[in-house]
Amino acid sequence: MGSIAIPVALGAGVASFMHGVIGTPSLTLLALAICQLAGGTASPLSYRAARTLLTFAVPFYAMALGVGPFDPFALGYQPLLMLVASMPLAAMLWWRRLDYWLLILALDLAGYASGLFANLWDVLFDPLLVLVALASVVRQHLQSIRSARSIAR
């Protein structure tokens, strides 16, 4: 099956194949990619931010896939409660001077308000962003193991 998918993806284009498998990328992922490509500043997706995202995303996707009686993804279609919860989050980001994350949250909310996305969760994060966060956490963990081994020698 996988050997058939590769030529189809190459013929149709990798972007359409990824969109079919993963879905529409979130605006958060787009903003983080732009920050990374700009190169002037470090990406806001630090080890701590990536770990926080994974701590939230793993149970979220598990419940969205049917583990437990509650589907959090359904909240994103009528997100009044989520929008109200974003106000203290924005205040906390402002208080901690996390300007990039505050800008990304504003971009996400503007993208949702524009009608580009039907579900607020789709704007905030997506499976590809979760995979990027996982890669970031694993890379940092491996670097700390290597540095600990080099110190021990």
C-alpha cells in the first residue's frame, strides 16, 4: 500500500498528499514556520513550550479519537467557552512578556474569526505541529543525554 502511495504523491504533489493525510495546517504551525525561516530570533517553540503542547495534545487527540465519553474537538465548533478562556491565556502571555505567543494567539483568533476554519481547534494546533513538538522534545532530550555522557567522561 505504501509503495503505491509514493508515486501517487509524487505525481499529484506532496502538498496535496500531506493535506489528505494530515489535514489543513494550523495557523500556529504557519506562524512558527515563518519565525523559524526568518532566522533573526529563536523559534518560540522552545523545549518547555513543546512539552506543554505535548502534555495537552496527547490526551486531547486520545479523547477526540474515542477514548472516554467526552469529545473535546466538538467544543471547537461552538467555541464561546474557548474564546472566553483565551482571555486569561492572553493576559498570562502578556504578563510573562511572551510576545511571540501572544501574536500567534491573536493571529489564530483572527483566522478563526475570518471564517477560514470551521473549528477553533484546527486553527490552534494540528497533528503536524504535535509531531514537530515531539521532535523538538526528543532532540533536546538526546542532547542532554549526550552532554551528560561527555561530562561523565
